Amino acid sequence: MTPGFDDDLVVLRRRLHQVPEVGLDLPETQAIVLAALAGTELEITTGTSVSSVVAVLRGTAPDHTGRVVLLRGDMDGLPVVEASGEQFAATGDTMHACGHDLHTAGLVGAARLLTQRRAELRGDVVFMFQPGEEGWDGAGAMIAEGVLDAAGRRADAAYGLHVFANMLPLGVVSSRPGPLMAASSGLYVTVRGAGGHGSRPHAAADPIVVAAEIVTALQTMVTRQFDLFDPVVITVGTFHAGTRRNIIPETATFEATVRTLSPEHLNAVEQASVQLAEQIAAAHGCRAEARFEREYPLTVNDGEATAFALEVATDLFGPDRLHRLANPLMGSEDFSRVLAEVPGCYLFVGACPGDPNASPGNHAPGARFDDSVLGDCARLLAELAVRDLAAGGVGG
């Protein structure tokens, strides 16, 4: 391995951390990634509709099988003002609060490692640098532009990882076969009433109290209509209404994220949440316009690929750094779209710099990530590709 490999990845990560970009258009991030990959033997293309980077490494082993492995790292940040206290903290109104800067640097590291081991590769590797994971469906956009076929044929396996600012101790690798992360949907509600003077609510139809009642009733609906062993989560993240304290407005709006782990509960919560909003509003003489939008599907790990990936992690880091996740998480991921097309495994890696039970989590303004894990993230991704290709597939 090149001397200073881990240190170089830390420098790259911290540079990315200072320029977080949100959504599908990440020109500065894309430019940093392209510069980091310059001079390699990779076949590099960029997206036409999004700021993606796709790199293909052709294995040169004499017994090349034609198999293709895809490795993915997401690149986008969040609209969060950073309060981490890091010396390299972002100074604007966006932040890498979910660790995607580590994912990007780790994937660059994997590309560098695999380039050095090109003669060992019995197949080809696709590196998927993806924008827009945080609610923008960047994976869907990249799939539409052909990332799964970037090597000239469909990828046979796909692997990715996600770091945590809490939940897992530093350096611990975790995953599970089957359902890993929830499907996500959005519930958008506008309650329309009749405005009036705040001193005479009886002469108006107050949409604020109606919308507030709907928000509370949604929580009760979850606990009373859905089996807790097949979880449903509804969290209202925005609520907007009114202009002054003494004016009853015409409308109140809120938006909620909805997480589910089964198709049955997804169908049921879609119908029940819309019906609840409409009927509560009607009972108060108002009207609710409720829209339910399905976003990312359930993230499902292939059983054989997961057993293989956890075995590789154990071989690399030892059994003490392995955690077998008992239950799925209610977070969601658009890597789910890749795993719906290609068998593979998504892994979690602890990057908590302190006590996992007392540290701010992903998406928090104070989230901090220990970038000493970068070298191991790169080594894990690279080794997954090498061994998958060497075996001719996880079942080989």
C-alpha cells in the first residue's frame, strides 16, 4: 500500500467536508472526485442529468470471467448549519451531517487500492459516485443513465457502506440479511379553512387547530392500527401556518416522513393516513388535501452476499469488530434501488469519535465522524470486490 494512504484519505475527506452540496447538482464535489481519480487507469464518465461520476476498472487477471462488481458511495450533504466544532467545519448553511464525505473518500480509496491490484481482478469493478441520496433519488437517476451497465454488461453484485456518528462503536461493521432499512414515503397535507379574527374563532374555521389534531391523531393511528412487530413510523418534519398571532389563516400545511417495513403496511398506511386527514378536517368544517408519495423502497440485502460480506469484514478486522444487526433500521436508502436490481449487501460502519450512546447522531448539527475509519472503509470495499471476483460470485 502507498505510504500515507490513510492520511491522504483524511485530507480528501476534510476537503469534501468543507464544501457540502445538496441535491443532484454537486459541481464542486464532482470536481474534487475527478481530481482525486486523475492519472489512474479508470474509465471515467460523468452524468448528463446529475453531477455523478462513474469509473470502471478493467481487471487484467488471465482468468478474467467477465463478472462485474459495483461499489457505491454517495456524495451529497444536507441543509443543516454545522455545529460540530471541528476545525474543518463547513461555514455555510449546508453540512455533511450524514457522513457522505467519508463515503466518497472511502470509495476513492477503494479505487486506488484496486488499481494497484488490477492484475488480481478476475472481472471488472464499477465505482458509483452518487449525488442526491438525501431525498433526491440520485440512485434512480444514475440507474436511468446506465450505471448498472457501465462496464458493458449488467453488474452481478453490488456493495456499499454507511458510517454512523453514533449507534455503533468506532470501527465496528454491522449488517443483516434480508430487510435492512425501511421504505420511505412522504405525506403532504394542506388544511383549508376560513380565515378570521383571532378574537372570534367561532366565526372562522381555524385550520391550525385542525392540522394540529391531525398530527396528533396520526401518532395514535400508528399505535392502534399497526402491529408493533411490523413497525410504521410517521414523523412530521414541517408545519406552516399564519402570518400574525391575532389572525386565523385560511390554510395550514405540514409534511411528514413515513417509514414502513412491509408492502402490506405501506399500502395500509397510505390509505389510512389520507383518510384520517380528510375526515378529521371534514368533522371540523374544513377540507384537507392529503397526498401520499412513495419514495425509496425497502432496502433488502441478499442473504448469500451478506454472509460473504460479513465474513470478509471478520477476516479483515477480527470478530470483535463485527456486529450482526438483529432488526432492520427505520432509516431509508436509495441504494435500495440498486439492490432491487442487483444482489448485494449494504453495511454499516461505526465512525463515532466518542460514546455511541451520548454522541449526536447522523443529521444532527453537532454530528461528528472519526475519519480514522477511512482506510478500513476503503480496504473493506476493495476486498469485497477482489474476493467476489476471485470466487466468480459469492456462491462460487
